[in-house]
Amino acid sequence: MIVLDRENRIFTLHTLNTTYQMKADQYNVLLHTYYGSRIDGCDLSVLIQCNDRSFTPNPNEAGSNRNYSLDVMPQEYSTCGVGDFRLPSVELELKNGSHTVDLRYKGFRLEKGKCPSEGLPGFYGSEDEVETLVIVLKDAAAQVETELYYSIFENYDLITRAVRVVNQGTDEIRLYQCASLCLDFLRDDMDLLTFNARHLMERCPDRGPLRPGILSVGSVRGISSHQHNPFVILCDHDADEDKGMCYGAMLLYSGNFEAAVECSQFENSRLVMGIHPYHFCWTLEPGQAFTAPEAAMVCSPDGFGQMSRQYHRAVREHLLRDPYHGRQKPVLVNNWEATYFDFNADRLIDIAREAAALGIGLFVMDDGWFGSRNDDNSGLGDWQVNLEKLPGGLEDLALHIKDLGMKFGIWMEPEMVNEDSHLYRAHPDWVLHVPGRAPSRGRGQLVLDFSRKDVRDYIYEQMKAILSGADISYLKWDMNRSLTDVWSAGLSARRQGEVYHRYVLGVYDLLERLRHDYPHILIEGCCGGGGRFDGGMLYYTPQIWCSDDTDAIDRLRIQYGTSFCYPACTVGAHVSAVPNEQNGRVTPLNTRGITAMSGAFGYEMDLGRCTMEEKNEIRRQVKNYKIHYDLLHYGDYYRLSSPYQDSVYTAWEQVSPDQREALVNVVFGCAGTAPLFCTLRLKGLDPALQYQVDGTDSFYSGKALMNAGYPLPSVQGDYPALQIYLRAAG
């Protein structure tokens, strides 16, 4: 709900549990006055105190009033070069060489529904579900207008933000920074929680207190990256799963980004989030506009758990565009770890036959089916079937798979090319490269210049021929290296600062074309696993391969960190063989299944090598996954313990929206002598209901399970796991 006080120029945005407020002051500076628990009917600008502070300049309009300085005022979109020395939200260069930006309030408008961002991902909603406030700021001297978009998803405590900069002058301007989100606080006694690490161990939580100066995370790799995720949390020092104020900020962008927090000299703090300024420079001709990616904020007065569940609900219902919406996705099997590049049609059909007998519904053929692709040094870019491996082509293979009662999917890596390919030999200028410099390689490949429409059009025609030539229902879109040598033959020297962003827009463009032409195909995103796991990609690919690390114990950590923002239904998670390929660890098949089941479930192993006992276990897992599909994908997610703490077990729980069902998952660590007796306290249940445990004669009240706990059975061996199903009686 948006409440306007036109006389005092106060704008108040209410969600179910929170309030966000701003005010245009006497100098037309748009001040940020409050964000937190819901408060009705107040002008919260009274919280802002003005005093004469030394070495804090005063705007010209203030005259002799030394009590007013932009350097101490909480601003809604921070300026540059006019007296605020903290993190700027925007920086531009005018014809005269100046970089000063002074934005002042001009007006506002209200719009029903969600304003679409042309060429960019974003949350969506109908006019009945969403309302949008657009506040217009203007720099009169520079003739630049900036529109701030705020869309309110009231029931989710979600506020999305976007920014549009318009050149209204007669000369070109050069935009060096355009943040999507600026959030000022009249406090700095908070922790910053970021999600970091590396390939094979993505999105590990890292928490620490703010300190004087700037703390930042980001990526200059051309992708959102394995190293840092474009989602951060600011929170109370004592905030935990169930209590404390938490502010989540999610950037819907898949390229270079930065999230920076600065603590000022006066114990205030500012979060600025958006496209990374590194090598970014966008030229705006007169009349042209630039739109920054969307950011999404959730404020939770009740800890991390409530914040996560609000993000999960909003992502599921207003971001994903899933062809399987309202119906179950099939369990899949991928041949990669079973065969790598060494396969033929008969070998693939054998794997599919084994999978079909176990109840698996989708067979995915991974890398190696095209061109001269027998290793990772050749063939990328030549998207024609290798008829030596698949004599009947994709159509024949897909028909064999269909005859087994399964759907068929394929792997592609559209953004990449090998030098040993027909495509590269014909068009060497189509790769990102700097003239006069030898290129850098990653996984033996170069990066196609997706900032160029002619390159995208060529790749799309190749993909279209493949996807239209066989009955294909799934596409794994991979991307296996970061961007280097970022220079485009399609742009002038003056516009090379646009390449990184134009590349991301090009990826989005091609994905949107695929979605339009093949709405039935489920696209799973992948970037060396989880290197591009972000809200931007989820708009186009409703599930993403969470990590190339398939070890069940490592996955507990990876999926735990991922769950702070992203729902389980988006997390590609597979059972693989042991010893695990990445770390050599041996874990029970049951444990691997329970861990992978809290995601988009599948297998990545040679099922023909499984024993009869293992096949029976897989058959049971697949059946169990189908039975509990709605709970696993759409249930409210509760983190019951952390895999980063020194604990006997890691536990999590999914609860149905009506609180009548719950699925509790527990994975234990290494075996030890004299094991402890463990009692697990559950969450999210109805305290007044009686819950039956696993169909037995055991009943517990919801109040007892949440306050006293559930006694976990004794287990033996390394890394055992159990799954407990609760159903309300009556």
C-alpha cells in the first residue's frame, strides 16, 4: 500500500509487516526517513537531526544555514560531487568534463501493476497484486532526469527498486555509475552477511560487524560469479533465524556487480548495490535513457527465517516463469559423470533404459554430442550432431527415449567457442578479444561476443535447428569460464565501456527468444555449476545447477547458504556416485538422496553399475520425491541447524502452507563412540494440532514438537541420514 502526504511531500510504502518512508525536504532533496517494522501515520523525518558539523559543506540554497549538509543527510539516491562524500549512487560526465550530479525532487506518479524493464529481468505482478510509485529527480544544470521506481508486493514484504536515467539535454553524457539501490540508515550497529567462496563451494555465509570505512563484495568476472553472490543482508548483531531485524537486498543481474556498505564518521551507514563501476561507461545521446537492473528488498523484523520464506514465496510466484508451473517436474538422469565424452547412442539408451525402470522421467544428454567434440578443446560453436556418435541424429535418439516413457533433454554452451571449430575459423572477430593481444583461454575456449546482435542471431539459428529437429523438453544452458579480453569489434573505442553490460543484455535477449519460441522447454541455467546463480537468471531459467560439487556433505553447506534467498525448487541437485568425483568422500546412498531431494532432483551416475540393493533404494527415493513433491518445492523452508556449526547433525524442514504436513531432514556427521542423545526442536507447525509421525502410532502436538522437541533415533556409521514425515491428525 502506498500512502501519500501531498502537502508535506511524504511517501510511505506499507507491506504486510514493514514500512518504508521518504520525504522531499525544503531544498527538494529526497530524504530516506525510515525502513523497518510497520508504523502507520507518522512523519518519521523527525528522526533526522541537523547540526553544524565541521568540514561538511552546505548546499547553496541553505544560505547561511550551516546546520544542513548532504554529507550527513540520509538520502534516497545519493549524489556525487556536491557535498556528500559517502558512496555515490550515480556518476556521470558532462561535455565540459565535470562529474558532478545534483538530483532534486521534481515530482511523482502512481502506476497500477509492475512497470516492465525492457530487456531486463524483474518480478512481475498484475494490477491487483502490485502498485508502483515513480519518483522523478532532476539535475537542472546537467539536464538529466532520474526516475526511481518502487513496486510494492505487499503480502511478501517485498519492495523492488529500479532506476532510469534520461538525458534531456542537447549534448551526450557518459554514465560511469548507476546503482539500482541506495539504502541509508541512521545507525551502523549492524552485521553484514554475504555469501562467498569459490567454484565447488559457492554461497558460504560470511558474517561480520560493520566498521568505519567501506565493506564490499562484487564481481568483475562478467558473471555474478562463484566467489560472491548478488545478495546481501544487513542485520542486528544478535539477529538469528527467529529474531532480530534483517534487511535483505537482492540484485537481479547476472554480470559484474558490487554491493558496498559504508559507515560514516557520524555512525550512519549506507548500502549501495548495482552494476560494478569497473570498466563501465555508458554513452547517452540526447533523448536516450539507461535503465539499471532491478533490486529487491525484504525487511524482516523476525529474523533470517522469515526473510528467507518471504523471498522464497515471491520468487516462486512472481519471478519464475516455469513451464512446469502447477505440475511436477520429472526426475532426471544426466549422463555426464557416467560417460563424459565417451559415448554413443547405444550407451545412452542403455542408461536411459535403466533409469526408466527406476521411475526416472527425463534423460539428459550432456556435453559431447556435436561437432568434433571428443574433449573440451574442440567443437564448441559447431552445433550440428556428431553422426558418428549418434548415427540417427537427435530425432532418432529422442524417439528411443520417448519409447521408454521418458522425456529427452540436451546440454549446450551457446556463449562459447573453441578455436578448433568451423565457427571460429570462419568468424575469428566474433569473440571477445583485444586487437594486438593474444587471448586468454578458460577450459580451452574463448567467449563469443554476445553484445553483438549478428553473433546472437547466428547462434540462435543453430540452436533453433537443434531444438526444432527433435522432441526436446529440457535444455541445460552451460557457461564454463569468466570473461577476459573484453573488447568488441562491434563497438567504437568510445563505447567499449558498454561491452560487459551489453553482453549480459545479449544473454537475456537470447534466453527470452528461446522462451518465446519454445515455451514448453525447461531451461536449467549452469555456469560451471553455481557461478551465475542469481535472480536475473532465474527469470529466464527457473532452476539452476547449484554447484559442480555433488558431494552430499559439501552440498549441505552450499544449499544452506543458497536457501537464505533462493527457494529449493530453483536448486538443481543430483545424486552422484561414490567415491565422490570432487573430493573422494563416500556417503550412503540414502544420505545423497535426502540431500539432493531438497531441490530440483536428479541423478548423475551410471545406473547400470548399481547393485540391486542400490536400485531398490533409488526406486524408493524417486517414489518418495514424487509423493512429497509439493512439500519439497512449495513448502515453507526452515533451517533447523547450521552445517557450519560444530553440531552432531544438520537439519532442515519443509512445512505445507496450511501447516498440516511437514518433512524433516537430518544428516549426521562422522561416527563417534558414545553418541549423544539428540532432541530436535521443529518450527512452523500449528501448536494446536496433533501430528502423526511417519504413519506410525506415534503422535505429538505441534506445541510439544516446537518447544520440547522430537527425539532423534540413534544411528551408526559415517554420514547417515533420516527423513521424518509429519501429518496432522483428523
